[in-house]
Amino acid sequence: DLGIGKYYERLLWFYTAEIFAGDRNIHVCVDLSGLVGTPIHCFDDAILFLHTYNASPGDYGATLITEHLFQGKPLFALWGHLSKRSLEGKIDGQKIARGEVIAWIGDETENGGWDRPHLHFQLSWKRPEKCDMPGVVTEAYRKKALEIYPDPRIVLGPIY
């Protein structure tokens, strides 16, 4: 059960936090529902690119970005709404093996304030400048966002 959000879904009623000002309602990621503490496995070999705690209400909370080689090109994956323990012992540049547990789903006190625990999973062809990506975009930015942020099912498979 994805429960919260599919790629390229318009969620007109869902995003009410201040960080979503400006009619941001087009979802360019997938949100995968799960219980607090559910382990998250890396989909392929990677390097930990960045990690941080995005603390603003409605933001990602504990966040990781991994870098992968996909079809001969660098591909970045953002993993958000994690538990704070997901950041412990992490070092940017460390190697991560396919299938390795890299994080756990966080609760409302550590995942950016979201009352439904879930993983925000987003891909980017563009190298992020910081440990963040716009998971929800405006209509005006939609076309460009779809070029930069591909459908996560290219690595996750037919999950819906």
C-alpha cells in the first residue's frame, strides 16, 4: 500500500506547511508507507553522497542522498522522513552495498512532522547542491522537474 503519494500525482489538499507555498502540489517522487522503524534497503551499490537533518515543519527530517551509476550515468536518490538513528555513523563518501540496510522509517518527532510514517524516495539526474530536493513542484516547474527527477519505478520496478 503506497498510501500517501505516487509519482506525478497532484495532491491539491495535502501540502499545507509553509515550505509548500506557491501552489506546489505535483509529486515528483514516491512515498512508501510503513511502520516506524521499518528498515530501508539500498536498491543498488552506492556511495553516500550527503546526509543531514532537515528540521523545518513539513520537511524531510533525517535525510540521506546516495549516488549510483545507472545506465552509465550518475543517478542520485533521496531517502527522506527517516529516523534520526539513520544518520548515526554515516560518513559522506562511504560505500553502500546493494541490499544493505541504510535507514529506518522515522516517527513524527523526527521525520519532519508527518503523522503517517513513510519513506520519501526520489531520484535525480542532477547532482544536488545540498541534501535536499523539491519533492513537490509547481505547475510552472513541472516540465523541467520531470526531466530532472525521473520516476523512481525505473529502479524500484512496477510497485504500482
